[in-house]
Amino acid sequence: MLDRRIGAQYYTLREFCNTKENFDETCKKVSEIGYKVVQLSGLGDISASDVKEVTDKYSLLPVLTHRPSAEFEEKLDELIDYHKTIGCKAAGLGAIPLDGAISEDVLNAFLKKYNAIAEKLEKHGITFAYHNHTVEFGKIKGKHILDIIAENTHPNFKLTLDVYWVAFSGMNPVKCLEKYKNKIECIHFKDLGVDTNEGKMVNPIVMRPVSEGNLDWDEIISASDESGAKWAQVEQDKCYGEDPFGCMKRSYEFLKTKGFC
């Protein structure tokens, strides 16, 4: 069952995390909303010791990060030290590093490299977590790329399953949560809505605070609890001119009615 402490994914708040000073103000606001758990993503050049100082100040627990691929591939020892300093036990990668399309050769090279990285991280008590977007639901030789990833990775190579991007890809979030059971470290909660104000007939799909779009949250939460995932994080990449903190608060207030805190 998911930990009932719902997390705040800081990628939503990335414009307010450029310096230690505004990171401090962001953490204060996140704490005041009620969040107790965070995923650190999109931060500026803030030292690990400063991150630790600020998150401790507001009693926020970092449970996952997103770090650039170059850190995993070229500075893994420094990445490990960073996570140990901030007290975070999972290191996330936001996407396959790409310079073109995902071919079978590109995917195989990625899996070989990041299986080795996941194995080394495990020796330091850190889980590797890979975040999906839409490209992972493309197919290679008739098989979804995310299926290939799930079936051909080290036990310490986990997934951060983003239900919005699953649905955007035309897949069923509940079925994916069931399919990848016990392979998931974290789940990203954001809603998928339709913008009726733009007058567009093609691709009016937008991101919404949880409960303000078209996803079935009772089913998603139930499936999340059975998925083996440890954490759920609220994320909203785009807020379309709305206050990101306000969007994060609306998601939090809804999830409180579903037993989260």
C-alpha cells in the first residue's frame, strides 16, 4: 500500500527553486499546504548540504529526485554522495537520453548502461527510478518499449509511472499499474483534462490538478495501493498561467479526502 503521505514533485515549482533563498520560500509554502514528502527535481545550483538544511527546517522528507543523465553516466559517485547527504533513497531519471528516435540498438545500449548503474546504486542503498512519458508506449518489433524496459532490467531498476502520460498515450492507467506491479517505485499523480476555451478541435489536452480532469481517481488510487509502489507525488508540468502553488494545493486538498495526508 502506498505511504499515505502524498508528495510534492518540485518540477511543478521549478521556477521557484533557483537559489537557496527561493528554495527555502518554496519549501515553506509546500509545508504550509500540508505536504510532508517531496521529490526534488528542477532545482538550481543548490548544494546538497543546503538542500538538507532547508528540507529539515520544514520537516520535508525527500524520497526521490530527478537528476540529469550526465550525472548518472559521468558523475555517479558524486550523485551517490548527493543522495546520501540529503537523505534520499531513490534517484530518478526523467527520460531516455536521446539524440533521435528510439531504435532497438539505442534501447539496448540504454538498458545495458542503466542496469549497471542500478546495480551500483543498490550497493549504496539507493533505488534507481525511471520516469515514463509517451515515447515508451511506442513499439519495437510489436512490443511496447515500457514492456521491454520492465522485463529486461535489474531488480533495482524501478519505474516512476506517470498516470497522465499513460492516459495521454491512449493507455489505461489502472491496467498499467496492474501490469507493472512490484516494478514501480513511485507514481506521479496529475489529471488529464480538455481545454474548451481554446476553440481547438485537435489536441486540446491539458494538465489539471488532481480531480479536475477526466481520470478516474478512485480506480487509480485503488490500483496504486496494489501496485507495490512506495510513494505517490503530485506533479503538474504546466499550469497555464495559474499559480503552481495553488494548483498543488487543490490537488492536495482533494487527495486528503481520499485518505492521504
